Amino acid sequence: MADAMAECRQALGPDALILSTRRTAAGVEVTAALEPQEELPPPLPPLPAAPAAPDPLGRHNLPTAMRARLGAGGVSALAAALRFGALPDGVRQPLALVGPPGAGKTLSCAKLATRLVLVGASPLVVTADTQRAGATEQIAAFTRVLGIPLALAGTGAQLAAALGRRAGGQPMLLDTAGCDPFDPAQAEQLLALLRVTDASPLLVLPAGLDPEEAAETARAFAALGARHLLPTRLDGARRLGGVLAAALAGPLALTEAGTGPGVADGLTPLTPAWLAERLTSPARRVQAAAQEAA
């Protein structure tokens, strides 16, 4: 019997259960069995991947090196990486609006003139953009409504006459022609104008430019003396990589932004908090829409 039971466990393993034993004419009969294995529960479905941390600056097409300097685009990171400053008032030095063609210099000049009039000043507006069709008429329409003087400075003699008309302490705004700063002749012409007037150049640059293009343009105008940046068209731009790239590459102080067509309320002071909201709020809206769709 012991041999039969040992043989049974050898065949079925140590977990074999002896159900019965009996003696027969031929010897010993042992009935054994194994307990059925417990069925394992089905595997749990894999946990959904944790959503990636939002990258607010990822959608603004900034180069990797610039994104690293700005971090996640928070207020403290922007304040540390970028320069912010007030616009020059045009009193100590004339304020010259410079930039590429079509950047919005004339409209920005009208906005600045309107602001000065609203606080009781009477700025002298000078336009050197006398070759572009309709440029003089555009700025003249604004100065007529504001009741302030407008001087044309298409030649050196006209510029000298305009400077002679300026009263002591009177703010002066100089609307320049569009300039390609990579063209030596155009750059030299603008530089000569700035030297004659002793004007402080303010770079006007539209939002929505390719960041690399904006950075190169900002560096070129910085070489001509620009130290401040006024980006335009922020009311319609969804990606501000060009603005950030220009400010970083110049480096140029962010002053105010064109945020609408109105001459009385179309400029908004740029602060780290305002810029952080503009940089991150579109990403939050996209993320919220994706969560609602899911």
C-alpha cells in the first residue's frame, strides 16, 4: 500500500489527493486526483497614460534655446528673461517709429499722438514717409482730427525746418518710411535721419512673424540704435513666438502692444502678467476643449 501511494504521488506530484484505496486480487488499487486550479481573474485593463504636462510655449513655435530661457511662460520666468519698460515720451528726444514696411508704424504714431493729446499735450508729428502712396494723407487725417501740427520731412531741408518748429519741451513723434535693415543703403538712410534728429528709435514689428525672421530683424534694428519694441496686431495673432524672439534677440524692452484699430484705446502696456496670460490662455482653452470632447 505504501509503495502504491508513493508511486501515485510520483506520477501526479506531491499535491495529489488519495481518494480511496482497496485491495484486489491483483494487488492494491489506489484512486488519486489533483484539485482543480483556481481560475485567475482576468487581467485589469491598462491604466490610461497620464496626460502630458501642458507646454504653453510649445504652440508659439519658439526655437528650443529660447523656450528653455522662458520656461513654462509664467510671470516670474518672463520677468527674469525679458526686459519690460515704459515708452520714451518723445520730450527729451524725438521718438522715431522704425520698422519694416507694413509693420503699423503710422497707425501706432497716431495712437501715441492721440494719447498725448488726451493728457493735454500738443505733440509735433513729423513724417519722413513721403514716398509711399497715401502715407502722408493717412497721418494727416489723424493730425487734422487731433488739431496738432504735422510736418513733412522728405528732404534734409524739410527736416531742418520741422525741427525748427518744435517748441521747448514739446513731444515729437517721427513716423519713418519702411526700412529693410539688411539693405545697406536703406539702413544708412535711416541711420542718417536718426542722427540728424537725435531721435530714439522705437522698433514697430507685427506679431505673427516667423521667430527666426523676427529675431534677425530685431538684431538688425538694434544695431541701428533701437532699444524698445512695440509689437502690433496682437489682437489677431494667436502665436507670439515672433514677438518673444525679437525681444530676446535684440535684446529690446517690451513697452506696449497694438491690440486694436482704435487710436484712443488700441495700445496695451505689456507686463509679465499680461503676457503670461496671453501665452498660456490659448493652451488652456485647447486643453479644456479636448477634455470636453473626451
